[in-house]
Amino acid sequence: MSHRFVPPRSAPALLATIASLLALAACSNPQLIETPKPKPAAEAPAAPTGPDAYRDHAGPHIAAGEVFRLKDTAFAVDGAQVVVSLVKAAWSKRELPDGRTVREGSAEIQVARGEESTRRILEQGESKTMLGVRVSVVNAGEDYDEKRLDYIPWVELKVETAQ
């Protein structure tokens, strides 16, 4: 008895034959069957973080407790994790009884921590606590800038963590 392949005469029979042959070939060779690999567990999305004045500050840094000159560029204070900037400065003149004129400065200082920010006016020699840090105005003045043809105010500050 000899087996002879008889081709099917219809299209559905042809498709069934091809499918049977493919199934037999796949079952006889286990390397042809790919088992799907499980997808790695998706990482939990990071909690959204809001803006942070200290973390996002790209300008100069100064250590807490040091006296520094603040002009038109804000400083980040390391150790206190705040950013300090000069909003504006003003001067007052008064004449003493002996005829001398005394010029005193005051400065509006802004302190930012995280998303919070506060402003205070400090007189020369005065200290105030803002957002957990103690800000002291050591000196105030102004320098003439020939490029701007204007006087640029400055203050010397000392920023320390409040205790």
C-alpha cells in the first residue's frame, strides 16, 4: 500500500492542508514556537514636584553665615536652602545738630524657599526673620555703572538659619 498525496481541489481544503502542515512543523520543532516574555513591571510615575527656588537656582551660591554683597543677581544660600534677592534700595539723609549729614540705607529683600516667597524692608544694621532664616543688612550703598550711566544699589547681607 503506497501513500500518495492527492492535492485538494478547493481553496478551503488547500488552506486547511497548509495550516495542518504548519502546525505539524511547529510541534515537531520547539524552537519555532516563541513563548511571549512577560513585560517588565511599569515603574511607578514619580510624584509631581513643584518649582523649588533653591533647587532651580542656576546663579551664584554662598554659604550660610557669610557676609556677601547683593546687587542685581540673586544668591542661593547653602545651608539655609533659600534664595535671596534685592528688590530695591533707598537712602535717607538727615542732618545732625553739628552740621554733618548722615546717609542711611534701607533695602527691600526677597527670600524664597520652595514655592514660598516673602519680602521685607530692612534698615541698615537691622535683622529680621523670614521663612526660617535670619537676614541682617550689614551695609548698603550704590556704585556708579558707566555702561548703564546709572547708580546700581547694593547691600551687604548675612543670612543665617533662624534658631
